[in-house]
Amino acid sequence: MISDVVCKYCQSENVRKYGKYKDTQYYYCNDCKRKFANPDAIPKMQYTTSKVADAISMYFEGMSLKEIRRNFIQQHNDYISDVTVLNWVNRFTDLAVDEAEKYKPNVGSIWIADETMLDIDGKNIWLWDIIDADTRFLIATHMSFTRTSNDAEQLMRRAYERTGKIPRVIYTDKLRAYLEGIERVFGADTEHTHGSPFDIENNTNYIERFHSTLKSRTKVMRGLHTVESARKYLDGWLVHYNFFRPHMSLNDQTPASVAGIKFPFRNWKDICEQPFEVTARIPIRDYVPETEAETALPSVATKTVTRRKRLIKRGIHSREKPETSLSQMRLK
């Protein structure tokens, strides 16, 4: 047995060497009966947990897929593709999201809500967020094609389900939809105030900081082309913002730790280091439209079929064999 090698499938130390192939040392686990190479790499993958975790963190910190690829080429001499990084994000995000949903934050009584517009595949989509002023915890996120009181109500309802708490004050901009949305969910127990950067109990930069946070996130979301991909990114970014990203205003603590949450994972590396039986069998989250308006946006499968039909009609893409071969065309 080898003392310094642990099976990356079952975490057993009962491992022995299993020969070499092209100068690569292979190992065999006597417990789970599996062989593997590079104990530091993720099972069924050739990259280590550190590299995969770094790529996921870069993605949620605002770097595009092409920027991450260039960084890997410069720093590690690894020529990964854009799709590889996106597959890493999709694989490990669901595990973090499922774990984060088990905890309720202990937030304060002053919340801040705001909305901004995104351009997803040529369609304008409104992104709604509500954040706690004390802990900076991003409580809830909502996407919609409209900016009505029903959308504001859904944001408030999500925030209440997430925290189980009725806030004392909610600061928003001057959008009238917030007034009805807050009234429907919280009633008269919550005061609605039109906020400005100088209104929140003499703290001058809460809303401005929140706006800058939104802008850093939407910079990456411009490359998303479907509501499904946008929703998946938002779920992962909410975990990254609340549980993994330290804030200088919180003495380099995360909003989750300030909100009293003891999250078992410290960063994306801890997520990637989970056993293979956990990460390889994460159930795929089915996309369910939240509003009737979202059903109007084509899904990934629908857009793929539509594009194929368009190309076939133009004669660019077809499964049928060409009637004339290239050699015959040259003879003509």
C-alpha cells in the first residue's frame, strides 16, 4: 500500500501501484476495485480540483469564458476550450445550490431592492434583486420580461420564503410597482421608502455599492442566450456572492457567515473535492418558466431545431449526401 495516495473515488487509503503507461503512473484501489491516474485530479477528469475551482471562481467573478481560457494558457499551458469551462460550472454549481438552499440567513430588518435590464439573445429581460443592508446577504433574485407589480410581488414572496422574516423597511427606487408588491406580501408591517444613496440611516453607499455589484455580474451575462442558462448562472452566482465571496465592508467575511450560516464548504475547491458518487450523480435541474411571458422565449432545443431547419432550407446544412462529389465537380 501507498501511504500518501488516497483513492479519489472512495477516499480509501488501501491503494497500490498498478503499473505505468506512457510515463503515467496508475493506481488500483483494493476497496472499490477501481484504477486511476493522477490522484490530485477529479475522477473521470484530467484536471486537478484547484484548476477546476479556479475556473469556476473566475467565471462567477466576472471573467468571460474566453478570458478564462487565455488565463489557463498563460498560467498553466493548458489549452482548454470554452465548453470545458462551462461544463465545469454546470456540473458543480447544482451541488452548491442544493446545499445552500438548506440554510436560512439571520438577516436584519432593512432590505434594499433594485432592478436592472439585461439583453439575452436580443430580448430585454428585467433582473430583480433584494439584499439585506446589515449582512449584505443577497436574499432573492427574479427574472421577468415585464416590470409590473406582479413581478415585485414575486420578488418579495421569494425573499420571505428564503428568510421567514418580515422586514421593517424596504428601500427601492421610485418604481410604483414595488408599492403594491410589498403591500401584497408584507402588508402594513413593512414600510416602503423611496431610497437614495443618502437615505439609509446615514450610510451613504449601500445602494451605490449594490449597483456596482449588479454591473459586475451583468457583464458576463451578456453572453447568455437563453433564460435557462441565465437562470442557472444566477443560482450559482447567488451562492458565490453569499457564501464564497468575502466583503471588505464585512471585515473580509462572507455575507453568509455574518448572517450566522455555518456553510460546510469554504470555497469552490471544497465543492470540487466532494466524492465522485456525489458530484457525478447530481440531478439535472429542470427549467420551469416562472411567468407566462417566459414561455415565449425559445428554449435551447427549440432554437437548435429552428436553426437546423433554417440552414437546411438555405442548403448549408443537410443530412442527405450530395448528388455530385467533389471529384465530379472538378471534372465538370
